[in-house]
Amino acid sequence: MKEITNMPRLLAMLFIVAFSGNAMAQDYIKPVTGNPFYASVKEVTDSTVTYEKGKVIKTTPLKDIILIEYEEDGIVEYNKSGIKPLDLSNYSGSLYAKGTNVFIPCSGDNIAQREGSKYFKKLIQEAMYWNVVDCPEEAHCIMKYVFDDTGRDHAYLLITDRDGKTLYKSLKVSARDLVPADAGKESATKLFDKNLTIITGTTK
């Protein structure tokens, strides 16, 4: 009888694990021309990159790709002529003042980290307070959503300079949803709502 009672919970947990494991990889691709997009990179050779986007597989010359932020392994730059490094040697203002360039990394080793980062990035872009760039070299500071599953799942916002020095660290918010992607998005929304006014002195 006990097994029957626990069956719905067991099935739900199996569904979550299966969904998490089978979710298609989403790498961030920035081309030389056109807008950046998410796709699943299948193969990279010395001259081409093959990716799947919208169930369509395409192959394009590698020289036409500026960078790819792989969902687990981070950024690889393929065409450095498309990168515009920011010289901060004589910069004296706030690194996260209005209008400065911020880089929001979205790679990570679990779904909650990745989805939370991507959703936080979307919210920051929509706020139009900072310029969101695609690599650290182009940024004044790094603005990172951090998911932490030690103890009770939680998340926090960390802003650092390009050398990793902490400029701002938020209080923790809960990330309790059983579905990892939803836990990431929910906590990213909480962090955005709680910290935008603190950081900028403005309202949403």
C-alpha cells in the first residue's frame, strides 16, 4: 500500500530528472553579421560550425562567428576582430553606473544556473539601464546570477570587476521550485526585483 501511495511522487521525480537530462543544449552564438541567437552546437572544425536551431541543422563558416558561449564550458572566441576591448586603465567612475557595459555569463554546470542566468540577462536588457555585452573584454563589470544548492537551494547576485574583485553581493533569495529551470527563473526575478532599486537608486 505504501508503494502505491508514493507512486505519484516517484513518477513526478522521474519526469523532472528525464526532462532535465533530455533538454536540448542551448549555446549562445554571436555571428559577425545579424543578431546573436541560441542554438545547439553539434560540431566545430577548423573552418566550420554546425548547429541545430528550430529543428533545422545548419553549417556556417567559422570565420563568420565572433564567439560562442557554450552552455557548460563558457566562451570561446573565434573571430577576435569582432571583439571591441574596453580600456579601463584610466577609468575612474563607478563600474556599474548607468550606461556602463555589463557582461552577464550564462554558462553553468546545472540547468537552474543556466536558466536563471539567461532570464536575469533578459530582465537586465529590458530594464535598459546598462549596456549588456557578450564578453568580459567589452565590459566595465561582470554581473553574475549565482545558483547555490548547498543546503536549501538559493541564489544571489554578484557584481565583480574584470579581475574578479567583488563590487556588490546581494542577499540570498530562495530557489525552491522542483523544476530546475523554473527555480532559476523564479529566483532570477526575485533578485532583479529586490536589487534593481538598491543598485541604481531607481524603480523598475
